[in-house]
Amino acid sequence: MKTDPKKVHTAKEFKCKAPLINGRFHPSGTSFFATAEDRTITRIDLADEKQTIYEGHESWVGGIEFTKDGGTLITSGFDDTLIWWPTTGDSPKPIRTAKAHDGWIRSLAVSPDGALLASAGNDRVVRLWKAADGSKVRELKGHKREVYSLLFHPSGEHLLSADLMGQVHQWEVATGKLVRSFDGKDLHTYNKGQDVDYGGVRSMAFNADQTQLICGGLHKGTNPLGAINEPLILRYDWENQEILKKHPAAGIRGVVWRNVFHPDGYIMAGSGGSSGGYLLFWKPDEEKPFHKFKLRDTVREMDLHPDGMQVGTVHWDRKVRINRLAAKEAKKK
Amino acid sequence: MARRQFLGGLAAGTGIAVGGLGYFAQPASAAEMLKKQKRMIVIRMAGGLSQLESWDPKPKTETGGPYRAIPTSVPGTHISELLPHTAKVMHHLSLVRSINTNNGDHGKGTYMMLTGRRRTPASEFPEIGATVAKGVDFGSSALPGHIKITASGSGNRGRDSAYLGPKYSSMSLNGGKPPANSARPSSLKDEAAERRTAFRMLANDQFALQRRTAETDAYVQSFAQAEELMAKKEIFDLSKEPKKDHDRYGDHAFGRHCLMARRLVENDIPFVQVSHSNYDTHNENFNFHHEQLGEFDRPFATLINDLVDRGLYEHTLVVVLSEFGRTPRINSRYGRDHWGKAWSVCMGGTGVQHGAVIGATNKGGTEVTDREVDCGHLFHTYLRAVGINSNKHFEIGGRRHPIADPAASPITELLA
């Protein structure tokens, strides 16, 4: 069934115990995992709406990934730590815990073949681990500021890491060699009056045929400390690194927390900020979004369900919202 | 008996300060004073430092945020993990965790924390820098005694000395650079400059015989300060400090400003204020505190260690303050807003206990639960610590001005 973004609506809400930070669907699509300011991860089984709490991190949880078979959840905390967990069970306990970084781990990525896990954060180092046992494979050094997001190329040959300054490094996975860098400086702001660096690449994604890369974040950060900024996505040609188009969302004060290429051919983002929460939709050849859907609370993360129809969003008001990219179904009489 | 000692004794006997002298709790000779002159450094965390990400962490609570608390060199005292270098010098510092100024306005908060009083339409009060410069002034130097190092600004004299007059108003080192126009134009030769000065002084003296006023005295003082400043402009020249010290303080503005503060107090400037900007983190509080405190931590700890190593710390009070704290509640943008009901300052050096923690807040940091204090208590405490009797008055132009708010008192258990 083809999606219809202009008919997007919130189909279901799940209330958790604390303001939420990140969220991902399980690869099977049967459950949703949300991290929260109380340091927990909540698994919501979508069929029966049962919630199961994962406790083990000493701080907030920034990264969520799954092993390829879906049997293991891997989370990263602002406590320097990676934890491997079972994805099922009523009282899940950590399978493995590893101190992996010095400071916040902001992002995780699992390689397409499921063999490698990448992690990165405030210590500016990207580390590769064997996903199966957590043993370290190598370190990738070159970022001058905090690393905000990671993405494996679908071929598995390259890893992208992106930082606060908008620098995107492309690494050769097999050797750890830095291949080239993309300049995403439009996603970085230095505010002299407040003396702060702000922005960064918050999310990256490839299109279906892997010819284009999108990097999302913010621009027009005229008052970083006051959240005066607007969402922005940069769309690059993967081959020649040219910026094909910039996709802003004028008039909305927010940041792109997550962006994806939808299988139906459009770009989609979850945005949150002082204007509230939005799902934003662009056609790749158009600068302006063709649709903006305002959610009931600011968005802090977004994930696309494997069915391409459902979009999970996590919110400050403690709710996970499941949104459908189609018209509301008529109520059964 | 030295004149100062005599006047100081007189003041102590009457309970009234005389002229510009006699504010010390324990008067001493000028020579002793020169050796032991008290100094004060204020680090102003502009915008409102979060107490939860610094001096009063509440890990694993609803309001605590993502940062953990770390142990310090004082057993039992923990501060935020954002301050690992400061944690190692905590035995040189004390914390006041129980401030309730009940104010969330930047301007009012800054005024309160720098003057020790609430702003009223009817009166203006001198800032702590002017008060300390006046109180520890022993007349041996015409250099400005009240210096503010700012990241940016006009570089002009501040209007922050109120009734104490322009002699004690701040001189701003814009971007940590030497004062503007402190080098004589090369076209003006020594002889010409001396003749010009002699003529000006002659004219001044003749004018003063008939029409001397506080204003004409201020002009004379301004010229004297400017001349001494030009003669001693090297004290503002950071290039005179060794490269290894530049490296230790860090290659950024705040590091250089801390090094400048060390250099100035080493050269007998009684008061130096360094601003670090900006902590007004309504948005992404945790990212910005990581960024700002990451810059603050090492040079601040280096400054404390250097003052100790050089024997200056026993004569110098160091205070880290803000206009208010930040809300325990984390808003939807990962921000914290303005909060004056339960927050903290850090201080150490001369006149105060080290390793102490005064007061406490509740589990979530929303209320003070022990030893509530406000800006008036802190102001009295700073002055007592640098040896100024805060219960006395300045007598200016025939009017008596209480040095600190008579309704408040020092935090006596914090004083050494």
C-alpha cells in the first residue's frame, strides 16, 4: 500500500514514565524501544501494548541498535557504556556491559552484515566493535569536535561519522583509512555573542539506490541558547559530493533529529524545537516541504517502521506516538 | 603610629569609617599591608550557571539530568563530572549550596550578586569590585584597583562604583587586551610629554586653590591612573608570561583571561573580575554546559593551583558566581530556565574555610533545606574574607553609606 504523507495522523499513543529521548522499532516491527530521562529503556510490544522496562545504564541512553537477527538490543549511554540486552523477556538483564568511551556515547550503527557495531560521541573517537562479543576492532580518529551521528554505507565498505562542526568523515571499514570528508558547515553555527558552537549533523541517511546522502540538523541559529533556529537537510550527490539541494523548513523553529528517505521516494524528518514537534516531508527536487504535520508535543526522535507506513515519534510529554502515513481508517460500526 | 593605623584605630573606636580609610577589621602597617594586601578574583559565569551541572549535582533524580557526580579531593563532597580538574582542587575551595535570591531576571540578579543588595529606584550601590578596591586601597598605587576582563565590550570605565566615585569604577580589558590608548603616541617625545604634564599640573593646582571639588579630584585621579597605567602597561602584557603557562591555561579566551587574572593579582591589583559566557541555556543545556564547563574547568583549576603555589592564595579570595541558577525542571528542548530559589556559588582562598559545604537543597534541588542565604549574606562574607569590616560605613561627602546591607550578615561558619 502506497503511503499518503498529506494524510498522516497519530494513530496511537503510549505513555511512558519519564520524558523520552530516543526510539526505534524492532527490526521485526513488533515492538518499539524508547529511552527516557529516568535512564531506562521501555519496550512496548505493539500487539498487546505491554511495557517492559530495561534498567542498567547510569545515565541517559542516547543510542539504540539491534543485531541483525533481532535477538539482541545494543544501547549506548551518556555513562560511557555499551550494554547488550535480550530483546524479549519479562525482566531483561544486561548480557554484556562495556565501558567504550570517555564521556557521552551519542550514536551507534550496526553494519549491514550485522558483524560490526560502530560507536561515537563526546571523546571524538569512532570505535568499531564486533557486534557479537563486544571486542574492539579499531579506532577511527580525526574528528576535532564531538561526534553526533554514524551511518554505515549499505555496501558495508564504508562508515560515515559526522560531528558538531558539520564535518562528515567517510572511513574505509576494512582498514580504518579516512577516505574523504563532506563539508556540512551549513549545519553548524558559531554564535559570537554567546560564544557557543551549535548545530551539527544530527542524522544521516542514504536513498534507495545509494546515489544520494542526506544530512539533517539546523541552521539560522541566531540564538542557540534560546532555541532560535530552523530545521535543515543537506542532500549530497554521493559520487561527487556536490550539494544537490538544501531542504529548509522556513518558519519552523526546530532541529531535524532524524531524517530518512522513504521508500516511496520522498524525504521525511522528525523535527522538534520551540515551535513544537513536526513530521516534515520534502520531494527531493523541491526546496520547500510539501507537507508539515504538527504533533501534539515536541519531537525528540523519529523512526520509520519496516512496513513504511508507520512512523514512531518520541516526545518530551513522555509519550510514544505511532503515526500512520495514510488516511484514517473509518471506524467500524 | 602610622597614619593608616591611627585612623583605623580611630574608626574601630567610633564604629564609623573616616574618609576613605579605616575599613579593615584588623588595621596593620603599610609595609605589612603591602606584603599581605588582600585581593579578590571573581569569575562571573554569565547567563546563569546550572548548579545541577556544577556544584550541586542530583544524579539519578527526575531533575538531575544526564551527568554523573564525581568525588573530589574533599572526602564526601561530590560535584558534576563536567569539572574533573576542579574536583582535584576542591580542598582549596568551599561551596555554598543554599542560595535563595528568589529572582529570575538577568539584570536584577547580576546587580544583586555584585552589590549584595536588591536594586531600588532610589539608590545605587557600588559593586563588589569597587568596594574591595576602596576597602583595600592603601594609597601606594594609582593603578585602577577594579578591573574587569571581558570577552567583548567597550573597553571603557564602568559605571559600577556608585557613591565611591570614578576612582573605583571598573576598567575593562576588552578581550583581555591591554587598555586602549595605553601607549604614548610615538610622535610625542619624552621631554614634550613631561612639559605638557607639568603645565597641566600647574593649572590644576591653581584651579584647586580656589575651586577644588570632588569632580576636580576625580579628574586629577584619572590622569594619575592613566599615567601610572602607561608607565606600568607591561602588567597587562600577557606575552611576558612563559609559553608553558599559556599552554597550561589553554589556547582560548577564558584560559588567557585566567592567566591575565593571575598576572594582575600578582602585580597587586586588588580586584579582578573575569567573565565566562554564556550559560543561559534554555535550549540544549547539557550540550552547552559540556562545551562551556569543558572550557572553564582546566584554566580555573590551574589558576587555583598557581595562586597556591605562588603564595598568593592566602591573600586572595576567589569566587565563582552567577546571577542565578537554572531550573531543576528540564524543559522540552533539553534546556533549563532561570532559577533563583535554590542554587550555589563556589569560593576559596583568603579568609574562608576550605573544603566546606554550607547549606543544602532537597533531593530534586527545588528548595533550600538548610542554611538559606541570599546575596546580602554572600556580600558580607566576601568582604569579611578580604579583611573589610562589612558592618562599617563609608563616609563620602558627609554621608554615611553602610558598606554592606545592614539587614544581612556574613556566613560566619564559612569564615576562616
